[in-house]
Amino acid sequence: FILPYLKKAGLESIRHLLGIKVDRQLITALVERWRKETHCFNFREGECTITLKDVAILTHLPIDGKAVCVSDPPPPPQDCDGI
């Protein structure tokens, strides 16, 4: 049901991410090496940061154009009986 919205936003390529297996040990290792003070990963070889372009290359998602913002739909109107 979300595919039409992804197409409209130009994010249809995100579908290929659903089949990716997550390596929990790798994620844990990266989290342990993240330094929030510098916004970098701290490795023996030096510091490494991830840019928006890096994410775009890995996910095949577009980074050009307008930002996509999603908000929850407004709540349904409430019955005002007795007010």
C-alpha cells in the first residue's frame, strides 16, 4: 500500500533494501566505534565519517531535489454531542 507513495516521492528504489540481511555483529562493532563528539567512526587506521552521498550510493536513493516529509494523518473529527 505504500508503493504508490514511494513512486510519487521518487524513492521506489528503496524496495531492494527489504531483502538485505543485517549483520548484527557488524552493526554492534560500528556502534561501539561511533564517537558522537566528532560524528565519526574511530578505527585503528584513523577516523571515518559517512556522508549523505555515501548513503545514496549504498541505498541507490536519490539525494537531489526537494526534501520528503511525512507526517501522521490528522485525527478524525470527534463527536461534539453535549458541548
